[in-house]
Amino acid sequence: MDERDWSRLVFLSVLWGGTFFFTSVALRELPPLTLVCLRLSIATLILLPVLWINRVRFPVGIAGWWPYVVMALINNVIPFSLLVMGQTYIPGGTAAVVNATTPVFTVLVASAFGEEKLILRRVAGVLLGLCGVIILKGAEFDINSRQSIGIVLCLGATICFGFSALWAKRKLAGSPPIASATFQLLSGSLMMFVLASIFDRPWQLQMPGLITWLAILGIASLSTALAFILFFQIITRSGASNVMLVTLLVPVSAILLGYFVLGERIEAREIVGALVIASALLVIDGRVFRVFGRSGLN
């Protein structure tokens, strides 16, 4: 990766870290399902002109749409809803740290379905990542506590992301990146419209204020539409393994945004948990062993 790609990676971490920041702001006036519906719908409207400029055709029939519908369900609808609901119980920074365990579950899912061999280095990384989540949770293990509920919801989202990575590799490998992004967002926005209409009845809600609308536009345009485009640019130039490093930076961006803008507290336990999870990702990635010439764990 050259300097431009590292700059893109840092910028992408700020965009995705902003997801948790914008969500914390918007949740003050909007219920979770309505917020996710607006996020996906506005992002779709932003990406549709990009799709038209690139002259990408829409899928035809059920067989053409099915891969994108499933991808939308396990990569947008379920995990986004769980993350937003989780943030009604825990701060955005904590949710971002839990979300950083996504590569851990991606490795487990890929190994379970025979996509990747579960080598010693990855086993060690998975165990270290789970230790980080335990540290993040703290000494209080009351499953009924608000923090426990929030962490469990966010962990459910990371598991969904693990399955979505497997689905994308098997079913969307030949699809152009802009098509995969737009068609899954379009499918997800339609599903979220139905869910929000049933459970939230947004037409009965009070009209949100200006700050909330700015947060909605931020999460849709910056943290979703622009982030997807930037994400696929990095993949094209530097590969998927390099872009995964962004998960190390997202919690830092989210925690700092929450601290400086929203006044959320940062506890020492959260810092230690974040460092342990970051260490787990470095172990799974393997770069740290190659640097020190310890190839025996690869």
C-alpha cells in the first residue's frame, strides 16, 4: 500500500467510525428501524446515478435478484438493525469496539464452511479477540444489564457480517462492486421500509429536528454511500486483506468522535479491551509475525 491508499484507509475509518457517531445523534429522536430505513434508502438514491453513469444493468428475475436480496439481509438489514438497537444500550465507541471483532467471526465462518484453513495463528487470534470482548464487558456479567444486552446485540451484527463475507465470496464474485453495493442497498431499503412501517409507524412520529436530519444525511451519504465507493477503491488497488486493516482504526475514530463531540466517557477497561481486540486482528492478519520472521504460526 502506498501513501495514497493509507490515506484512503484512514479516511474510510473516519467515515465508518462516523456511523456510530451519527447513530448516537439520530437515536435521540428516531427509533432504530426507521433510522436504518432512512440510511439505506438515502444511500441507494445517492448510488443509483453512479450506477447509471457506469451503465450497469439491473438484475433480471428472481434468480438475478436473489443473491443481492440475501446479501442485503445479512449485510445490511439484520446487522445494521442490531448495531443501532445495541447503541440504545451502550455508547457508540463501545459498539464500534465490539464491531471490530468482525474479522474474528469472519475467520470462524470461513473455516466452518471450508473456505479457509483454521491454522494456529487464526485460532490464537480468535481466542485473543474473545478475551478482548470479555475485558470490554467488564467484571459484571449480569446478562440482564443494559451493557450486556448492547454487547450481545452488536456481537450478533458481527456474526452476520461474517456470513455476509462468505456469501459475497461465493455468490457475488463476478458482480461489479458498484452493482453489489447498489443492489444490496436497494433490496435492503425495501425490506427496512416494510419493517419500519410495521414496528415504528414513522408517519406517527414527530418530525425530527435539523441536527437529526444532518446526522441522517451524514450516515447515509458519508458512512454508507461514499464509504462503499472508497472501500471498493482500496480493494481494487491494494486487495481485500489490506482493506481489512480499517477495522483496527474504526473504533479509535468512533471513540474519539463520541468523546470530543458527544461527551461520552472513555474508561480504562474500554481502552484495554480495544487494544486486546486490535492485537487479535494483527495476529489473524499475520503481518506482525512476518515482521519478526516468525513464520511458524502462518
